[in-house]
Amino acid sequence: MTERSNFLYPRSRYHGEVKPENLVFNANLQEFAQRVSYICCLETGGKLTPEESYKQVKALWKQLKRTKKQLGIGQKPFHQQDEGF
């Protein structure tokens, strides 16, 4: 079962700054990309309408944005003081 799961949902190694929130976001980003790929294939094959595909991708995008915000990715926790620049 895990072999099939690894085939359907492959994960790439993470090479960025190793912090728990970065690892979680990276996993979510990879899942987003995989699902968008499936949606594109279903739409190309005529199994989904363009409108339904758009709605599904938009929902996935909103979910990814929400995760980014919850994890605090890209936010600076402390205000840096000017150092004479």
C-alpha cells in the first residue's frame, strides 16, 4: 500500500532552511502541485469542465494560502532596528 501511495503522491527532498514550519509548508506545497496536476489531466481528458477545474484549483490555492498564513511563512517575527543605513 505504501508503494502505491509513494507512486501516486511522490515527495521530493527539501533543500531549504530546515525549520518545522518550512517542512510542513513544503509538504503542503508538493501536495498542492500534485493535485493541480491531476485536475489538469482530468480537464484535458474531458472528465472535468474548465469551470469545475478552475473552482477546484482556486479552492486548493485558498487552502495553501491559509496554511502559509497559519505557519507564519514569510513573516518577520521581530522588527529589526535600523543599524545606521
